[in-house]
Amino acid sequence: MTASTRLRHPLKISSVALGLALALSAPAAAADLVISNWDGYMAPDAMAAFKAATGVSGEVVVHATNEEIMGKLVASGGKGYDVVFVSSPFAEVLNKLGLIEAIDHAKIPNLANLYPEATKLPHDAGNNFSVPYTWGTTGLCYRSDLVKTEPASWNDLLAPSDDLTGKTTMLATDRWLLAAGQLAKGYSVNETDPAKLAEVKDLLISAKKTLLAYDDTTFYSKLVSGEALLVQAWDGWCNYGIAEKPEIKYVTPKEGSDLWVDTMVVMKASANKDAAFQFINFMLDAKNHAWAAQNIDYKVPNKPAMESLPADFLAKFPNMSMPVAELVKFEQLRDVGDAQRDYSKIVSEIKAAQ
């Protein structure tokens, strides 16, 4: 399908809970609801707490990537799933395919907890078919104690100084890899003009020669060990590095960032839509949503949840305090339709280049 994958880090989930989650590879018919989500993206006891609060039982199945769950949803017409967590470009595609249900606002009173800006996101102004769960930026994550000059621009990554050459990484997935070049060139992160995309390709082929690796999953560990000194990173993943080594810092480059948004959607094929809306309402409870912020270290679009975060937590992870008005100035990643084929082709050519 269109758009790129987002892998998740199972931070702070117990090994027992993780093992159980990984064992759940297919929907189970016994539960009232089937929820498909990334590893560790909600509290391990969330479904037990939801059942205690509502009497509705839920089964959590794990998907590793957006593409994985999209393949299953398209193949099945959405049958077997009730609520699915997907990144916003994928929610757009599911809506265009007619696979997701309109959001019934009357059944989700906790929508009132969302920041006003989270109800006006370009991919779904008015939350007609999706509800935002987390949001954030992509920027530069670096070892402040080891770099000679603190980075401020995407070009510090794409055309690094000699001391950084061979000690940088970039995200491997199409949308974020291209976004770094698009932003460095002053273009849209949803750019589809072939001439501009050709410029971006040339820039990223040049940058490839200076990289340690393309890395979506262990780049923050490379920073912790000192193997890498500067990496392209999602803000929350940089926080994982900061948690282990406070000398790691995060900066949004002067040219800007994408605004990524992960959402919850209800499948049109769901046989229990009322309970699905109950589940989304439960996740939007300020206490429950605050768990996500504190345990996956991502900003959530829930005003009372964010306002409840402890001062020491916010001090430890400064990017969690980015004002919402500043966050939403960045361009949201969108479904680029047929141009996704061009994106994938360009990324393949970049990675194949010598």
C-alpha cells in the first residue's frame, strides 16, 4: 500500500507480557473485540482494565508494521478486527477503500480531551474516520559530548563534517528517508514532482556514501555505544537513547520536520462497533493516555494527559514539552497515492547506488 512503515520499540513491557503478545499472531474469536496494535504501544493490562470498566473482553494481536496489517485488512475486507492502530497515511487509504467506520463522536465523550489542534489534522479534519493516539516529529539525535559542533540542519546529516563521516545513520523506510532530503531541499514531505524527487534522490545518493547504516531499530543503541554520533530519529526513539545516556540530545532541524500521527480506527466489518467506540473512549481517558506518554515516551494529543506528566519526566525528555502550536506547524505525512510507487522506486535506487 502507500506510505511507509513505522516500527515500534517494546519499551518497558515485561518479558512475560511481550511473549504473550508475540504469540498472538491471529485474531481470536472468543473475545468481544479484537484490537491490532504495535508491541508495547499500550499498557500490558489495558484489556483487563477495559473489561473491568466495561464488561467487554478484548484480544490484542500484534502487527510489526503498517504494511503488515494493511495486507491483512485488505485481504480480509477488515473482517476479524475491530479497532486497528495505524499511522495516518494508512488511515487515509483505509478510508478511501471504504474499510473503516465513521467515528461516532456521541459514543466517544473523551474526544473532548484532545487538543483542539488534534481535531483539525489535515488527513482527517473533524476526526471523521480516525482518532489520533500519538504524534511527534522526526529530527536529529546526537551525542552532545562527542560532536564538535551541535547539529542544526538536515545538511549536517546529509553532508557531514569529516569527524562525523561514517558515524551517522538514516531511517530506512521510504517516507522518512525521503523526507530528510525533501526538507533539506525546502520541498514538501509529500512532494510528487518528478524533477524535485530526482534532486532529492541525487542528494540522498551522495549522503549514502557518508553513512554508517540505514537503521530503523537500533540507531539509538549505536548512539549509546558511541558507534554513531548523529542519527535521523523519531523523537520518541531518541528519548530511548536519552533514557540510557543523558548526553544524547534531540533537535528539530531549522528546515523543519514532518508531523507524524498514529491513529485508532474502527473497521466497518466490525460486528461490535459500539464496544469498539467504548475502547477508543477508554484509551482517551487522561490517565490511560498519560501511560502512553510516560511509557513509550511519545507525545500524545490529549491535553489533560500531557498536563499530568511529572516535571522530572518532562525535564529528562525536553522534546516532550514541545508546544502543540509549534508541533502542528510541521507538514503532516499524507497518502501520496500513485506517487508511492515512485517513492519506492527512488528509495530502491538510492539503496542500490554505489
